[in-house]
Amino acid sequence: DGGITQSPKYLFRKEGQNVTLSCEQNLNHDAMYWYRQDPGQGLRLIYYSQIVNDFQKGDIAEGYSVSREKKESFPLTVTSAQKNPTAFYLCASSISRWGQGTYEQYFGPGTRLTVT
Amino acid sequence: AQKITQTQPGMFVQEKEAVTLDCTYDTSDPSYGLFWYKQPSSGEMIFLIYQGSYDQQNATEGRYSLNFQKARKSANLVISASQLGDSAMYFCAMREGNQFYFGTGTSLTVIP
């Protein structure tokens, strides 16, 4: 089955600790994205990557870091510099070539991070 | 300026009735895509329907249709024959190149 996996589903951390959220896709998509969602809010873009070894900051990149060493994987690290890290994190991927097909984003099931 | 605007924070609809969820967008790019996603309480984002900026006809997918009014820059989602399982958050999104922009969502509640 093709899709996106995120693990774990729930994550608890103490304040001051870095934590890495996993995102893996087997859809052969070039582009991958990380979003943050707070209760009752829409999605805000943290980082996105259009190709291996390249990524760009989104609207709220401060306090986060990413890597894209493999096409299939786009892990997100929430650092201790992120002031309000408790949120729901969604990873997504899409085909990068524009002009063919719908090119919607496919989403993973999300990770709920709680930092106390 | 907001790229995607959803002005209805919450909507109620009677089961089996139709409902329209509003979405307006802002872009100067002639090539873009418009999407609607459903997010149930479990949190997953489910793709519902797509409309390309060059598409002449409104998109339809089963009970979902997208009322695309290009001159007004609106892309409203119409759900026909609402079911209890349609209760969820609905997000309108736009793609420009490889960037996606999301609205703040509309919470739909279907009343039995």
C-alpha cells in the first residue's frame, strides 16, 4: 500500500528537550511538507522540500529543523528554541511536476506532540 | 492578504439536505489548483475534490461538487444529501507551483 507514515501518533516530552518526528512516504513523490495545526486552526507551513538535500522555510520555521537525505524521508526536529511546541503535526507529500494531474497533497495520520 | 478565506467557522445542516461551504482565494498566477480536504476528529486530512484554474467545468466527485466562479475567485464546496459521517472540519486549499495555502476551515455538523 502506498502512503505516508508518521510515527509516533502521540509523543510526550519535557520542556527543553529536542524531539524528532518521523515522516516516511513510498509514493515516489519529490515534494514533502511539514505543517503545524493548533486546536481550531488551519494548517501552517513549517518547512517544505522539493528535492533531496534541499528544503525551504515556511511561515513558522523558527525553532524547527529538517533534513532530506533520502527521497522517502523528511524528519522534523522540534528544538528547545520553539516556544510553544505542543501541537498536531502533519506531514504531506505531492508530485512536484506542475501541469499534469491534480497534484493534491497526500497527508500522513499526524503526530500529536505534548510538551510539559 | 490571505491567500484562502473561509468565512464560516461553523455550519449546521440537516441530514439528507445539501450544504455549501464558502471559499474565496487570492492569486495573480494564471495557473493554480484549488482543493478541498475533510478532517474528521481523528485528525487525518482526506482529499475530496480538485479544480484546476483552466478547467471549464465544475468538478464533481460523488456527493461533492465544487462551484468554481473564476471571476469572483470563489471555489465553494457543495455537499449533497448530507450524512452523519460528513460531520468534520473542511479546509479549502490552493496550489501555486509547489506551494499550498490553506484556509482556517469550516466545522460542519450534520444533525439527524
